[in-house]
Amino acid sequence: MSPTTLSAGPEHGHVTFLGAGPGDPGLLTLRAVEALANADVLVAEHEVLDVVRQHARQGVSEVDTDSDPAKEPTPGTGAPQLTVVDGTSTAVAAPAVRDAAHLVMEAARGGRRVVRAVSGDPGLDTYAAEEMLACAAAGVPFEVVPGIASAVGVPAYAGVPLRDAQGADVRFVDARTASDRCWTEVGASDGTVVVSTTLDSVAAAAGELVSAGRKPDTPMTVTVAGTTTRQRTWTATLGTIAQTLKQAKVLPSPEGGRPVIAVVGERSAAAQRDQLAWFESKPLFGWKVLVPRTKEQAVSLSDQLRSYGAVPHEVPTIAVEPPRTPQQMERAVKGLVTGRYEWIAFTSVNAVKAVREKFEEYGLDARAFAGIKVAAVGEQTAKALIAFGVKPDLVPSGEQSAAGLLEDWPPYDPVFDPIDRVFLPRADIATETLVAGLIELGWEVDDVTAYRTVRASPPPAETREAIKGGGFDAVLFTSSSTVRNLVGIAGKPHNVTVIACIGPATAKTAEEHGLRVDVMAPEPSVLRLAEALADFGAKRRAAAVEAGDPVTRPSERRPGARRRRSTT
């Protein structure tokens, strides 16, 4: 018997209506991340795509419903563009459709899995329900993945709880569609009101509430770009918000149409925001930090910087290339399999990558390390090994460096060590510290060039100009070579930029290039370097607050201003 209803067959595909939250990609739910990873097509406004695309698989098609990314998107309208997430292909002709509902169903044809992402939560989106009805009418199966609503998430990031112990009522109003009756109802209430509006309409919304019966001295907070590192919050009253924004030189502004969340109410904790503003008070909040490392090395450091509120900008200064003569590396890898070595020592993530690639070339996997002791110079290298399926036997208990590794390395003992040879895959420019130390401990060392490090290509002109012009708040140098290479490919950082170095040798190289070092890690670790910069930012912020000065970023200082040298 043939079915009488439309099935979720290849012809119709499947649509997931997904809430992308207020703007912070970290607020996506686990189910949202899972749906994005399996999507064939993403359909969303321009700014929403920026939030969700990092969780999409490489090669997913991307449909932008905003015809002009420079303007605020208008849901359900615009001439969409079809692009590819990996950035290797150019835009192609958009489907001949005019509204998002038809666009979603067009994308679902041929059995494709479509994610229709909207800002906040789909249940509160003006057009999402219409698109769901259109899918239902066309027999296209769909599901809904809720997201954090902007009206709830933004106040939480602004440090403004919506309810207190007395359990005041909370009303939500969209000022762009609110009727006179709606304003009258919320004006008659003494509860908390959360208003979704735009920056240039905040004063008008405040006036509506006053006209409806709210007192002009009722506390009010206004937050723009909520949950992102561009977030900014102003505290005022219904009667003073217009003047507050004017004094802050926010209006008139070409950004006046940006959406904002305003919270109004006697018990909205506006007066306690100085104590509750956990997000904007992060030690490096809004700092644009240059991370001059290889792409693979920058990931963990950038994640840590984001946890401090910074905006990391990764600029590779070193490119990694295969050795000019690969025969030595090939012989060493074959020696691993035949039992030539007692130990293999990895001194970098790139060394792990080089050996792993050679293993894959020969059809080997982590099982080839059976019976061989494995050492890693530090935590990041150890993590790379674990990702490969290898748990290191030795990681320095103290300093994460060649010297620290040698302190914990056991001397060769002919009774307990059947083989006296160590395989050391490393860069062509590596120092001889580890080799000399192992020989002194009685070991034979096969010192093999696993990869070459060369200077990377210069970054884009815009980045070079920001480096030299003071557009970055801080630069993290993790080695002497990153100092030399960054200056070589992009020029010297501006004198208002905070210079942070991983250790004395790197700091010396920075000073030799005319840079003034403000921060130095207490030990040579990228983890401690980021912590030291965060400590520097926290002290700088505390000093400004104590002096009654506005909290500013280093890049906002007057060009040519002198900087105090930190003893951090």
C-alpha cells in the first residue's frame, strides 16, 4: 500500500528552526551545535550567520537572507546570496525566491538538511511561525531548537537580574510593535519592564512609559551589543536616559538603529550593577589582542583570552614546512616500528603533527608507539599527543621547557633500559639544550629535523596598519622568533600597545627591536602569559575605578601617551 501522507523523504528534506541566542556563540545549546554540525544548508540573517557558522561542517552551503550586510537585516526580505563556509568558493546566483519561507523550502529540496537560524529564540521571532506553517503546508518536516531570548540573556550579561526576592512581575515589550494599550498596561504596573527597542528610540520608549504612569526617576539600564565583547551598558532613569546617551556621545550616531535591551524598574537591580556587572568587568573586556603564532598554536591561547573578555586576532608569523631532506625523518619513523628507540621526545605541537602526518602516510596509527616511552615538553604538546591517541609518560612537573623536561628525565640505566636511544623530532632552528642534556644523562639521541619554520607571509594591509597605528590593545610574544617575524612582516607595534612576553629571552629580543615590555609571564608558559596579561588588565581597571576615571582600553589612549612599565 502506498502512503497517503508526505514522508521525510529525499525530495522534501528537513528543516531545523534554531535559536542562535543574543550574540555570544557560547550560548548555543548542545542540540543547536549538533544540528549545525549535520546541516547541509544554513539560512539566516548576516549577523546570525556570524554566530552559527563556526559550528557548521566544512563545505556547508550558506544562504544569507540579508541583501545588504552593512544594514540591519529585515527578516523575510532581501536578495539572498549562496556562499560556502570554507571560503574557497565565490557567491553564486541566489534562488529565485523573495521571502524566507520559500527560501527555506527551496533549500530543503533534494533531501537536504536545512538549519534556519534566527536571533534569540524562534518562538519569539516575528516571522519564524509563518515559516513553520509554510513548511507544514508543503509537507516539509521540521523541528524547533529553542535558544536564549535576547530579552533574558542580555540583562544577565549586563548584570541586571530581572527578579528579586520579592518576586516582582516581569513584563516584556517590543517597542517597535507595542500598541498604546500595551504601554498603558506596563505603565500601570510597578514590576520590571524589559523593552526591546533601538538605540535611537530608547528615549521615545522611556517617554511612553512616563506618559503611561511610570515615575521619571525610575531606574533604567540600556545595553547595546549584549553578550558580545562590544557590549556596553548605560545606567540612568526614565527621565535622564536621553541626556545620558547624549553625554556619552552615543546619539546622534550612524549606529542609532542598532537593537538594544532596556530594563526598567525600581527593583531591577540597576543600582547594584557596579557589583553585578560580571561580564563588562572582565580584566581584558573588549581588548583587541594580537596573537602572533601559528594557527594550530593560537587556538588554545585565543580561547583563554576570550575567557578574560578579550577579542583575539590571530596573525601567523611562522609557517611550517616539511624538511628539505625527508629521508632522515622517514628512517626514524621506521625505526619506531622496528624497536630502535626507548624514548621519543616531542618539544612542540608541530613535532606531534609532523610525526602524525608521516604515520598517516605509512598507514600507521597510535598503536605504533606500543612499548616506547613518550615525553612531551608541556601541556599543549601533551594535549596534541592525547588527541592522537597517545598518553605521554613524561611531562615536566615544573617549568614547561627543554630545561624542565631534562630535570625530570631519568638517566640511562643499562639494567632497566634495554635500548639507549632517543628519537627527537623537532624544528630546524631548535636549540641544542635538550640534545646536550640527554647525552649528559647517558642517552644516544637521533636529532631529526621533522619540520622547518619559515617567516609567514605579511598579514592584510588593514592588520598591518592596526599594528603600527595603535589599533591593538596588546600583543603577546611567545618566542623571540615571533618578535622578529612580526616586526619583519608587519612593523613595530605602536607605543600605546601593551607588550607581553613569555620570558626573559623573548623580552630581551623585544627590547632589542625598540619595544617596551609591560608584562612578562612568571614562567615560560602560554597559560601563565595570558594570566599575567589578565592580571595587568585587572590592575589597570582597578586603578581607573579608584581614581574615578572612566575605564578605557590601551588603544583608546591619546597617541604618543607615555606608558608606565609594569613589574608584572
